[in-house]
Amino acid sequence: MFKYPEVKLVNLMTNFKIEHDRPGCIGCGACAAVAPEFWKMSDADGKSDLIGSKETKDGTNIVKEELEMVELKNNREAADSCPVNVIHIIDIKSGQKLI
């Protein structure tokens, strides 16, 4: 019986990763204003949340949010509008931090 070699599957559809360094967020709302389909303001603490993201927690506090995307859409504007630079965009293929 023929056995196929093991193949590691890679998601070729995602091009970018959005990272949100949530503890540094000051809750100004600029990201939610320019990209409301991706960002919302938390009722609990007034900081922004990246909708649909994978959360990394330290106890009960969210310390990082990550979301992989095919297109940036208006997340570039969200990152550019952040006055404390806590929204980062990484090109997955090259590993380069764009913002």
C-alpha cells in the first residue's frame, strides 16, 4: 500500500497579522472611528478591542490581541491613527513589521 508523505498545511490565504498591545491602549477611540467593522470600545474598561481576534491573557487581563487577514482594509488607517502606537501590522510572508 502506497503511503503519501506527510505534508504540513500552511494557510496561504492570510497575508497580514494585526497585533494590538492592549495594556498600552488609552481608549481614545480613533481605531473604532476609522475601522468600526474591526474595532470596538470595551464597556468594561474603555479600551479598544480587535473584533474576532485571538486573545492572550495574563490572569483575567487581555495583554495582546491578534488577527490574521488577507487584506488590511482600513486597519492601516486604524494603526496610523493610534496616538500611542499600540496597533501593529506584520507582513506574514516576510515577517516585516509594517507599522
